[in-house]
Amino acid sequence: MDQIVERLDRIEARLASPPRAYLPVAEAADYLGLSKQQMDLWRMKGGGGPAFHRVGRRVLYAVEDLKAFMDDLRQEPLS
């Protein structure tokens, strides 16, 4: 029961906090519905994926860039 209460507290804390502008690789991949490996592959090959930022050894993706990346991939159905 204590574990459930702790998990609910963490969920409430996340919901109460403002949305983050930058996400680490794994969270960015989840946001896009892709694997972390796909994100890594795009980054290493130097193209095809969303823009990213290097902060020291960390790689971060701006949520704004992830949205723009998906918008660029949008296709209209053929009529």
C-alpha cells in the first residue's frame, strides 16, 4: 500500500510541475513513439532526425524541435 501511495505522490508532483522544455534522449524517443536506438542512429549518422542540443556529455531535445520534426513528416491523404 505504501508503494502505491508513493507512486501516486510522484504522479501528482509531475502533474503539478510545469512542462519541461528539453527532454533527454529516452524521453524524447517516448514522446515521438520511437526507440532510443533510432534516435541514437539518427544522431550518429548526422541526419534524418530532429535537431538536438549537446550540454557537456548530455544530449537534449527541445520539445519544440520534436513537434517541428513531426510537423515536417506530416502527409495529407490522397483524395
